[in-house]
Amino acid sequence: MATVDKTGGRSEFPWVGREKNFTIQREIVLGPETVDGVAISAIAQGDVVQALSIPKHTLVKSITVHVLVDPVKASAVEVGDAVDPNGWDAALAIEGLVGARFHSVSADAFMPDGKHYDVADTIDLTFTTITAGPYLVGKVLVIAECVDLSVQG
């Protein structure tokens, strides 16, 4: 059996040399905070936090939620979008798990192939359960692994 080189001896760069894979990430403070001099309330049960903005024509391959600061309250968090609030992850229990990383898995609605966003959208965190009132502390890092599917020309 032969090995046939059809590369022409050069490396190819897809889509006119533009890197198509990228990540979007944002730290989300769960407790009360002040941003640009404006007080922002702590996240409470039932709140939906739009964590990441996803541009149109983007394939999101996976979502990771990394616990940076313990929220010190029993919690259930869903990760999804406006169409499916738990499409990326359902009922993440984040209390006491500093350093833990929750990745989308094949059992999640948008996995294993990810989701193509034809129009701009957001990745949302829905806080379905928080015991004993809103958070006082806590921080998570939300990361989306993406591919730009827009047509270049």
C-alpha cells in the first residue's frame, strides 16, 4: 500500500489564513459587587445571568464552568441559552468545589457535536437553587470553546 502526498509540499491555512478556533471566557462574581461605581446585587435563586456573548455563525463545541471562589451555599446551576436553559449542563452543584471544572458531556442536549449559533446569542447560567437567600461570595469562570463559521471573502 502506498502513501501519496497530495499536499503540494506546503501547509494550508483554512479560510484565508484566519484562525477559526477561539475561546470566549468571563469571570462571573456571584456575590454583591461594584462595577464602575454602580452597585450590583448578589445573584439570587431564579436569576438568569447572561455570561458569554456568542457571535452569529459560531459553532460552540463545549462549555466549561470552573469554580474559582466557593459560594458557600448549596446551589444548582443550569448552563444553556434562551432556547434550552440547560442544554449545556443541568444542575451543577458548585458549593465547596473550588478548583472543580464542569465540562459539557455527551449526555447534555448540545453534545457531543456542540451547537451552531446562526444568530448572536448568549450562554446563560440559571440559578435554580440557592439555599438561604442570595450569594454573599463566590466566583466562577465560564469558558466557551468555539469555531468561527462565518464566510470569509
